[in-house]
Amino acid sequence: MKKFLLTAALLGLSLASAQSPDAPANASNPYLGGNITREYRASDLKNSYGILDVAVGEIWVLNLPDDVTDVVTSREGVLQFNQRGPRVVVGALASSGSYPMLVMTADSVYFFQVRLSASRGGGVRNVVVRGDEAPSQDQAIPGFPSTAAQPVGAASPSTTVSQTMRPAALVPAAQAPKASSPATAAVQATAPAPAVTVPVQGVSAPQKAPQAQVKVEWRALTNGAQTMLYYRATNTGSGDVLLDEQALTLTGPEGALTHTAPLGLVQLSANKTAYGQVALDVAPASLNVLWSPTNIWGERGPVVSGTVTVEALKAN
């Protein structure tokens, strides 16, 4: 009987210890150190700086979202760097001081402030910069920020707004307003707001320039080897007209003819007359002329055409 009771007691103790909530689930690993990783958002390090407290003998590894192109600090000989793709290994050469450090990629600049201190036994630190946004293509290098960026997960100060709650006024049941039935409830109509008329000014189409209208009178004289074609052009329209002597087309019995245009482009105001001449190195019996005036917008007007009889100069 005593043996049975002792066995039952041991069995009860073992079951209680197995169901005890205070028993540790897993023992901690004595060969695993504390957390050495710190994370930042890439956007934070473009506007504020991350603080790196680097002691002599420590190795800090910075992991960037993109390959690192350059690392710049304000003073040489206080830090040592080793770039490998998107990673930068930082070590301290001096035991005091605080220096800004810029880590550059192809599209971005990340800011850090390195605070140096004496040896505290060595160690490794890991900094991860999360690329949670695409780098801006037109990002300019701003001035060095004056505020420190907080690591992801760091507690930020919060402001608690206290509000005093006032108890609602108690209305006796005898004085409580009676609910009116839908049939007798008075509905107060809300007058609609007066409509505001905004005058809209119509956009008129741009006025078209007047059509080019020109009256041209011709006379041709030759000495047997060369010919001079004289013209008198009058603007009969209401707008300015452009006449291009080089655009004058001349043909003779043998075909197209070339000419020399001394004035080039002639501009005529309304009701004005211009005189000019073009020279030919041939002496045809007649000339067919074709000329197209334009207005100031380059729109062509009615073509001026005609046949001119070439007159021979008489010797005195």
C-alpha cells in the first residue's frame, strides 16, 4: 500500500512539472551573442544622418541598396574604408572626434555621422539600409542635414492630448421633449443657395491676315546680249505683302530662264508701290512671268502672271 502511494505521488509531481507554465521552453544558446544589426530606411538617410558610434578595434559593415561608388569624409586619416559592391566596411583609426561621412551610389547620397571612441574590446556591427523607395533620377546633393535619422523600430516621442469629458446635462423625464410622429413633424425647408453665374468669356479665333493682292506692271529691255526686266508692284490689299524676287519664275521660247535678284525680298504695306528690276544674261524675244505674293503669315495670294515683249534698246 505504501509503495502504491509513493508511485502515485511521483507520477503526480511529474505531470505537474510538465504542465507548469513557468518552465522554460528552450534554454538560450551560450554561443550566440546579442543583436548586432541596425536598420534604416533609405529615404531617412537622404534627409537626416545616421549615427555610427565606432570604437577602435570594431568593424562596422554598411549594407546599401545599390553598389557604392564612393565614400567621402571630412578628414583623412581618422577612418578606413573597404568598398565591396553594395557594402562598405568601416574601421576607426582615431580614438576621438566626430566626422560626417557620405556614402554615394550611382543615384543617391546617404549621410552618416561617425563618432569615434577608444577601444571597448572590439566587435562587429551591421547596418542595413533598406531601399524602400526608388532613387530619384534628379536627386541633387543637399547640404549636410542637421538632425539625426532614427533607426527603424526606434521609439519616437508621442504627444498625448488630454481632454476633459464633461457629463451630459440630465433632463428630467417630465421635461424631455416628446418625439413627434412622422405625420405631424414639421420639416423646416432649407432655402437653396442662390446660383452664382460666372461669366465665361468666349475665346475668339485669331484673326486671319488679309490675303495678299498685288498688281504688277512689267517692261523688258535688251541690248542684244542681256535683258533687264523692270517691274512696278502695287499692294491693292489691306495688309502687308511680301514679294520674293528669287521666287519669280521666267520662261522664254527656249524654256526656263535664270535671273539675278538684287533686292531679294520686298515688303509692301497697303496701297504702297515698289519698283525693281531683275537681270538676265540672254535676249529672248518675249518673257513669260509668274509671281506669287504672300502675306506676313506666308499664305500665298493670287498668282500674278503675264507675257512681256522684250524691247530692243535704240542707239542714239
